[in-house]
Amino acid sequence: MVSPGNFDTPGHPPRSAYRSLAETERRFRDGVQQQQAVPSMSDFDRVVHAVDDLGADPSGSQSAISAIESGVEDGTLIVLPKGATFLLDGKLSISGNNVGMVGEGIENAGGPPGDDGPRFVSAPDTQARVICSAEQGFYGYFLMDQSASRSGISMLAESDNGFCYVRDVRVIGAQDDTTATGQGNHESDNHPVCAPIAHGSNSAVRVQRMVMVGTGYPGDKNSGGVPGFWVGKETSGLVELVQCVANGGSDNGIYGSRTKGDLHVIDGSYINNTVSQIRFAGKGSWAKGCTLAVDKEQYTGPEPSKLFNEYATNGVKTEMPDFIHKQGGGSLENCELIARNVENMGSLIFVRGFSGALTVKNCRVVNGVDGMTSLIANAPGTGYGVKTKPPYAVSVSNSTFTGIRNSNPAVEIQGRPSSVIANTCFKMEGASESVIQGTVSTKNVTYGPNCKNTGTSGPVGSAASAAQGAYSAAAGFVQQQVQQFFNGAAAIATVPFVVLIIVGIIALVFSSSLIAALAFAGGAIKMFSKKR
């Protein structure tokens, strides 16, 4: 089971998120307490070495597909050696009833491998794919590299009626076959970076600590861009995305609003993705303990000539197309949503007319874009979709809306009776009751920069972006610590300048490096702002 960590520390979801993970594990272990909670190395009768036993080329000079696939049989785990490079010129399928493929050292891993980890490389002019299909599957601790010219690489993780578990995978490079790079391929030619599919209603697919940063070109959503994670209509069971990072993609970070099943997003970082950071909808789907942000100045990915041509129109978007027949619903809890340094954004939270109810609990919404409403809920039945099943109410509780003084209202809810905002603070200069518009009632709501006894009731946001720095280069780690300041933008805005100076001096005195100083200072500022 994923360690719950310290629930009193920012960057950890509520206990209910971890209870849901434990319930998934209980279902598939049938109460057998001596076994591991999730698929692991001990579940396999036979372990084979991809190079020594199967003869795969570790230099990346020749395709490794046929050699690795020769070792696939039920009860077998294929181990990829450290430092090996495996060339993929098509689809590599590791499929069966009880099969797996992992990098050497996965048993002690707490995140994706560094640059010396086993690596799958897509051949030039190729859309390579790693297929992880099993009733009891265990995969992970390797790199997926799409740095070659006009190439892409993706993963399909699926199960019909069992439990497929993927963890600790890092994606390198951007899909190089888009209009921005002069190639002009169609969107249908490419695969989502990761497509988890739980086919049967009792099946589950869990993807944990999969990291993708700068995997696409902003502006190319309609000319070859792909989502980071795609949870589509083939899923009828449960997909869990745990502690994942999808930053700087050319489509949605998570496109999960086309599924009949449930999507659980736990402790993830989704930043600067085109269109939306997360899309989901329907009863049984939720995001807890996540950071969702859009900030052009924080973008560090590839920059084609039409940078930000179509860029991150929403933070969260909820919707249900007409082929999805489950009840309306869905929730955000312990999340931080941020927007700044961009134009033409729709909203940080957008409930479309063909979406049902949404619950927002203990979230911080930071709006630094003038003319943008932070939360928009359209009337049911409006837009190009059909009216979904009830309920339709939007409920916001124990949350904080902050940011710049804005020419637009902070919240606008239309045609959704029983919507309510409670125990919430609108912490902006000049805020009043007029920042809330539409069919919504309020209870214990306060306004202005000094509102007290309302707002967030606990830590918000994700630790995943900070964890990413632990296995990045030093420069990358510094960037992640800067990101921590960015994630706490609303908090920092309330800290007096003299406090910042004192924190900085203490950080430099007690820290041995700039990196440690940044980390120390970031934690101190968060602690101070929480007390306020």
C-alpha cells in the first residue's frame, strides 16, 4: 500500500484517499494477510533477465522487441538491467494472466530511476508503445525515451478483470511529430503518453509515480498533441493515478471525462498542460491532494514558433458525454489551483452544462488572471452536450479563493438549485458578496484580505512536484523548490516582507547549499502562512 505519510504536513491527501487504495488492495488479495498488498516480485514463479537470459540488445542498436517478448509466459517476471537501452521500433507487448516487467532495483525504489535506469527508446519515425496487459501485472522502474527525430513513445496499462500495477516510470522528450516541428501528423496517429484501461467493472489499474515533464509542444493539441493520461470509454472499472506528475503537455494533463468507470487522482502535480490540467466527471470520480496550475513564466519545456497558441484553458473541467449513463457527481478535495501570467483562460474550475454535481472541499483557488472567473458552473443542459442525470448542485466548503482584485466575479453558478458555498473565505482586496453570482446560497462566508475563521481547514496541494526533484538533476531540483514557492503563491502574498528576510537568513545559516536553503525557506513560509 502507498504510505500515507504525515497527514498534518502539506502535500498529503486526506485519509479517505488512502482508505480507497486499501480497499482496492483488499478486493484483490481476498483477505490473505501474508501476501503483499499490491502485485510485487514475490508473485512470480520465474524471473528472467532481459539481456542474459533473453538476449535483448542492451546497446539500443537493434530492436529488442522480439527478444523480450520471447520471455513472456504466465508466472514470469522480466527484469531489465540497470544502464541498458532497449530500442523499440513498434509495440512491445508484455501480456498474460500473471506477468510483469520491471527495472533492476525496483524493490527499493521510491520514485522513477535516474538517467542510469533501464531505458526504452523509440526509433526515429516511429510511434513506439509498451503494452502492459495482465490480470495480475507488475510493471515499472524504467525510462521511456522519445527523444529521437519524429518519434513518440506511450504506455497502455490494462486489465480485464484483475489488478494491473505500474509504478516509477519517467518519460523523457517530447512527441516530435507535430505541426510545430514541421511534421504535420494528425492527432489520431499518436497515442496518449499513458492509457490506463480497467475493462471489467471489477477490474483496477493503478499507475503510481509516473512522471512526464515537457512531453509535448504547447499549441499543438489539434495537430498531433496527446494527453498525458487518457481514461476513456473502454474503462468500466477503477483507474487510480497516484503521486503522478504531468507538466507541460500538449493536451490535457488527465483526460478522464469519457469513461464509464471511476477515476481517482491522488497527490498529483498537473501544471502547464494545454486545454485542462484534469478533466473528469460523474459519481465515483475525484481528485484529492493535487496541485493544478497554469503559469506561462514557469513553463520550461520545448518552445516552437507558436508557443502557447492554444494553452491551458482550464484548471479542472467536469463533463459527461451522452454515452456515459452514471449519476452526476465528482469532487475536489485538499487541492490547490493556480492561474497567472496567461490570457484567454476559461476558468480554474469549469463545470460544463453536460456535467452533474461537483463538490469542492478544503481547496485553495489562486486567481492571478484579470477577467477570469475562478469557478464557473453552467446550467444543466446547456452547451453542445445533453443534460446528464442529477444531482446538479455545486457545493463549496472550507475553501479559500484568493489572488488579484478582479473585474469578474470569483464564482458564477447558473441553473443549479441547492448549490451552496459554506465556511469559505474570498480573500481578495475589495471582495464583497458581489464576487458570488447566480443560483447559490451562502453560509458563514467571509470577504476581504483579513477574513478569519473560514477558508481552508487543512493542508492543500501535492508533494509530487517536490518528489520529482529528488530524482532530477540539481538544476531540476532547484526549479522544483522554486515551484514550491509558486504553489504557495496565495500564502506568500500574506507574509510580511520582514518575515521573508528573516526566513531567508535562517535558511542560509542552517543549510549547507542553495538547494537546501530553498527547501528550508519554502517549508518555513508554508508553516507561517498556515498559522495565519
